[in-house]
Amino acid sequence: VSLQYVRGEPHLLTLNIECTLSIIEPRHSPSSSRTRMPPPRLKKRHDPRCANTIAKMTASSSIATRIHLAFYALLFICASAAIVGTCLSYPLFPLQTESLEWNNAWLVATVIDYYGACLCLCGVIFGTEENWVIGACWCLGCCLLGSPVCCIWILVRIYQHGS
């Protein structure tokens, strides 16, 4: 496996994967049983079952990477601030189920927490789906219909790709 930078193309990397099969060929022993056998020879040849693969990967462009980093950093700050602020203003324990203010504060914090996790999963969905329209539909389903759609996407992904 080798990773190569393509000159003149600052955002392009080439990944070369070459598969070989190593075969150990024994050497014939001398006629005398008292002499030592020579070590086996290691012979490498191209494995026909594993084709030579060249994949081009686009290294993240600096603008797109910065936008994604800024978005997820802002998401982290907002979700963390919502939960920490709610914990400080309305402690989780003891449960105050009779207090409308306590319930409303934790409802808002829970919604922000869910959408924070959902948007992170949407990033994974967009990054792995081959068609952006299908990815957008999955993300819309996750955001509007909740965790059942998230679970269905995971099940479909595991069934189709094994991971």
C-alpha cells in the first residue's frame, strides 16, 4: 500500500493497493540424509484474486474542511452550553416533575441534545451515501421522524455494506 501526493493537484492523493501472494517453495534435499536441508525459497507473484487497485481520494479542501469544522464546533458549543446551563439552573436530581419551569428547561435541553446527535449522524449519512439526494432524504427523515429512521438507516447500511 502506498499513498502518493499528486504534484500540481494540491487536493488530490493517489492510493495504490497492490496484492501479492507469497509462496514458499521447498528446495530438494541432497541425497545424503546427514546433510542439512537448505532453507525454503520465498517467491512472490501477483495474486490474480486480488486485482491491482488505484483509488483517488480527494483530500479535504481547506474551505470545505473549515466550514465543517466551524459547524460542528458551533454545534458542540451550543449543545454543551444548553446542557450545562440547564444542569446549573435546574439540577437533574432530585427530579422536580411537578415544576413546569424545570420540565420546560429539560425539554428544551433534551431537544437540543437530540438534534446535536442527529446532525452528527446526518454528517455520517451525507459522507457515506453515494447519492446526495438519498442522503438528504435520510437526513430529513432522521430530523423529522426521529430515532426510528436513524435505526432503519443503520440497519440498511449494515445489510448493504456489512458495516
